[in-house]
Amino acid sequence: MRAMVQTGFGGPEVVTAQDVPVPTIGADEVLIRVAACAVNRMDLLQRQGPALLPGFALPHVPGMDIAGTVAEVGSAVSDLTVGSRVVVDPVLGCDECTYCVAGDFGYCGDVRVTGGNRPGGYAEYVAVKAVQTHPVPDEVELTTAAALPSSWSTAYHALFPVGRLAAGETILIQAAASAVSIAAVQLAMEAGAQVVAVAGSQAKLDAVRALGVEHCVPLDADPVAYVRELTGGRGAQIVLDHVGPATWPLSLSALGVRGRLVFMGQTSGNEVTFGLTGAYHRELSLLGSGAYTPEDFHRALTAFWYGKLSAPIAAVLPLEGLSEAFDVLTDRTTVGKVLVTP
């Protein structure tokens, strides 16, 4: 089969199309014919090096967000058949440690991530544990399903288990046209929250507005004043921020008394400073949001399947166009996920 294989660290030249054997499967595994695989920042960072996940080894086939059809089932698999349409949760734990028993696979010391430290979906076929698969409804395109795993599960985890978002609350979402924020604004609206979307360009605000968001504010147009006016001076109950230093002061200022800042990324840098007085006097909560759980994955997909929500796709490129796909991923003018198809 054809696969994109990483053989070193560096630029696009370290990932090339190669002919490799079709994976063999174990008794509890399935072989999936890949229909589409989304491109993630993790893939780019691990291509550049150093490796971010324990157990990563070269050569490596990247690609975490996979949807396709089952081509072969292991002898112990009874709930899937050849032809089943599935999407893959890339994260799998050991099932034995304290974290795994609690469902926190992402914190397992032996965490296995399809496409992260195990062979992934930038290939014609991929082998995964049957428990990692989730059925895709017939009315949902497999390309759409491939756009969901990382961004929608991450957004769900940040909003609900971590942020405890409730109906009627006002939430400000930074970089609202990113893939994870597009998921967050829709999940928040479905939950009955009032969403204020902030983005850096009119084109991105238009894309978010097309999702049904009424309150869309340019980053340079004083979103804090907008939120204060919208809430009668109280401020937002929650802010979602995966940008970091560039938006941190705004995010803190937009919060009202006992507001929660949920932070989950650092695309503009890794260190922030802020005044303690303003934080403790308003009794703010600063909540880091990390690895999602299998339950988050299931609930995020269920919300998408039955909420008639949208997962915009910025580009669909052939497998050998992976380098171009990375370029589209890093182009901050695009909206939605970038996919590759075998």
C-alpha cells in the first residue's frame, strides 16, 4: 500500500510517499481502508522534531484523525463487519493504570496514539483496536467524520468537564474560526449559552457568523467593551482561549466576578504575565484543559451527529500532497480542517 512515511526530523523532505506492507491485525483489531485523514498541528510539530510523545520511533506513518470503512476484522471482534463506516478515536491507554481506570487515557504513561506514536492514517490502510472505532451515520460523509476527532473532542472537554459551561451563561471564544473553536461555538450554542466570537479578520468572522453566531467581534474592536455592554456590565462567565500571550490580557479582562478562563493552547507563545490583584479580587478560576476522555469523544460525536452541526473543510488533498496540506494548515487565512485522501 501507499503511505506517507516520516524518516527524520525537519522540513517536508523527511516525509515521503513509500510502498509499505498492509498492516496485519490482531484478534481485537480491525483493518480500516482510509477514506480521509485530517492534518493536525501535532503531525507538523513531530515532523519538525523533537518527538512529543513517548514511544515515538522512526520510521513513522503520521495521521491521527481517521475515517474509513472496515476492510478486515479480528477473530475476537463481534460488533463490526467488513464495510462498516467508522471514525477512529486515536487515543488508547493501557487499561490498567490509575489514569486509565478513571478513563483518562491521555495521561497514561503508556499512552498509544494512532498517528502519534503508532502507525497512522496517512496511508491506504491502518490497523486499530476495535474499541477505538465509532460508527458513522449513513448520512454523514466520511470526509466530514475525519474532521471531527481531535478538534471536537478537545472542544467538548474544555467546555463541559473543565469549564462547566451552563445554559444562559455568556462565553467569549478566542480565535473563533479555528477548527477547535468552530466546534466550541456550536457546542456552546447547542448547550444554550450566549456566544461571543472573536477573530482577527472579517472573513473569519463571516465564517463564524454563518454558523449562527450572532455576536461576532473583531479582535481589534475592543471585545471587552462589547462583552460588558452585552452583559449589562457583568462580563463573561467563561472565556475559552487557545492562543496564549497574545490574547491572555483580553481574556482575563472580559471575565466577570467568579469567571472561568479555560486555556488549552499556546499558538502565540508559552509564557504569560498578569496582575494577581485583578484575578483574586474577582475570584477568577484559571482552568487548564488537557487530554479528552473516551466519554468526551463519544459525547462530542453524538452532539455532531444529532445536532446537525457543521465541520468546515478548508482543503482536501491527495496523500502525496501532504506537504501542501501542511502549508494550508499553517496559513492563518483558512477556515476549517485540512484533509488528505489516499
